[in-house]
Amino acid sequence: MGAPSSTRRWTALVLGALALLTAGYGVVQAVTTRPESAPADTPLTVRALRSLPPLQEATEIKPTGNVREFTLTIERGKWELVKGTTVDAITVNGTVPGPTIRVTEGDTVRITVKNRLDEVTSIHWHGLHVPYDQDGVAPGNQLPIPPGGEYTYEFTANHAGTFMYHSHSLANEIEQIDRGLYGAFIIDPQNPRNEPRYDVDRTLMLSGWIVGMPDMDDAADMTMSYNYWTINGKSFPDTEPIRVKKGDRVRLRLINISNLAHPMHLHGHDFRIIAVDGHPLPQPQIVNTLDVEPGKTYEIDFIADNPGFWVFHCHELHHTMNGETAPGGLIQVIQYEGFQPVGLDQPAAPPAQGSTGAGVQPRSSDGMQNAPMPDMKGMDMGS
Ligand SMILES: [Cu+2]
């Protein structure tokens, strides 16, 4: 009875060997086909962008116990929109936009507004949940801050995100906003582990101006007459380039304080919409153009995977003019390290500093890690 048994063993051995060979062949096949099935990400795909995690909204925000104090001094001054074009502006601490206020979720924020204008004003904290008498619409939430007067606002930074502040004095808010009375307000999360890591984090505040128009002082006509456009107070080519290295993750915070929508379009890349009005999107949408409506804030991100000298610009092309001259206005350069554009003598030069007498915008030395807008994060805390 040994023969049948050895036959079975033989058969089993042959089948086993076949199985091993087949499995081996499969492994070989898998190895040889891997370059096709799992390539490195390239500009031909958005695999890496799709695989970035979304921002996450905090489920619980506790008071930090920190009191963050700021002073905003509002006064008239000259502001140079672009080399050769200077306007009568309303500045905050000498700049347009005013300094970026940056705090952490749960901080107590105490902001003293000093009115050095010859007219009333008040400041609204756009998108934040503050007590009624701190919301800054005057009259309504408070009495207007008189010329020479001051008002101290206090509230808790209620949730992480990108917000803004601006005049909301009903007597003159349109004129005050159109002359520059606004700034960014950024709240960082209590738990930064909820955030993807970014190499570049920049705020772009979009606004419109009336330059040289006879109806300059007629507030009702102003919103229809914008003929200059700025990003952080500057028109192209004086907008501050965003400098990146290949592989950087870039986060941009868009704020539209003008009264018209701006379809912002990025060349050479797609980007994700990761937050709207301070609220993360659980499933970020991937696009290359985003309509930034008046009063809205968006956060977007992209991976710098396509070296070049790209532009991120408003696709309402009248908004990429300075008066009658193009290109200008809402054009933001994304400049890769070591890359030079074709046919341009120089990359967009940084604007001349201190040439207006209306205050100086501090700039980071490398232009990469920090927003060019003055940031009040480092100010003293407590009192
Ligand atoms: Cu536009």
C-alpha cells in the first residue's frame, strides 16, 4: 500500500512546487510592475495633494488663562499702493492693512482702539463670537469712538481660523474701509497636532482703492469706482512674492475686504480649499480657481511640486490693472528658489520701503516663513 501513499506525496510535492512557482511569479510580476502602479507624485497627478489630511475642528476649547493685549492706533496717513502711486489712507499703527493680530484658541484678547481721526470710528471682529457690546457696530453694539477717544474690547478667541477686523462705524465705514481701515485676525488651534505641517503660511488680504477719481469723497459711488487693487496693501508688481522650495507645503489665507468678488486662479498647480470662514472642510475640494466673495475668508493649500515663477491672480482681469496699466493689481507671484522667469529682467521687486512717510511694513528677511504683514503675535501678554 506504499505506492498510492508515495504517489499522493509526489502529487502533493508537485502541486506545492507549482504553487510556490506561481506565487514567485506573482511576486516577480508585482516587482516588475510596481513602477507603473506606484509612481512618485508629479505635476501630472494630484496624488500627494489628495492624500494630505484635512484640518480638524476642535471638539473642545478650554480657556488658556492667557491675556493677550494689543493697541491699534487709527490715523490718516499717506500709503504707497505701488511705486509712484500714493493715496490718502487711514492706517492702523502706520500700515495698511493694520497689523495682523494672532492669538491662540481660548486666549482672552484685550484690544485698545485709539481714534486719532477727526471723525468717529469703531472696530468689528469679523467672524468671531464675541459678547454683544464687543462686536463693534456703532451705534448698536456701542457708541461710536469719538475723535481722540479710545475703546477697549475684550473677548475670548473662540475658535481657530482666519478672520479679520475692520471699521464698522455706520457713519463712515465704507469710506474708512476703502481707505485701509482693516487687518487680519488669525487664531491658531490649541492642539496644533490637528494641523498638517506647512512650510509656508501666508495671509493675502484683498482690497480695492479709488485713485484720482472726482467722486472720491462720495461714499455711495466709491464701491463702483475701484481702479486699483491690492494684496496686503500693495499692487503688482509691488506685491511681496511668495518664495518656495520644491516640495514645500504652502498654506494661504485669503481675506476679501473689498466689495467685489475675486476669482483667484493659480497657475501650474491645483490647490485644496481647506477652510471657509474659519471652519475646516472635512473633505477639502481640489480646484485651481476660487471665487473669493466680499467678506469671506478661505484657507487653501498646495504642494510646491512644479518649479517655476507662477502667478496666483484674480481672473476678473480688470482687477489686474493699476488704473489703465496692466499687469498690476491682484497678481501674487509664487517664486521657486533658484528659478528665473523668461523675458523678465527681474523677479517682482519688493516695494520700496519708507518712501511714503506713512509707515513702514516690516518684512521677513527670507520672505518664506512669515507673512509680510506686521504680526502682533510677539507683543507682551498680560498686564
Ligand atoms: Cu478681482
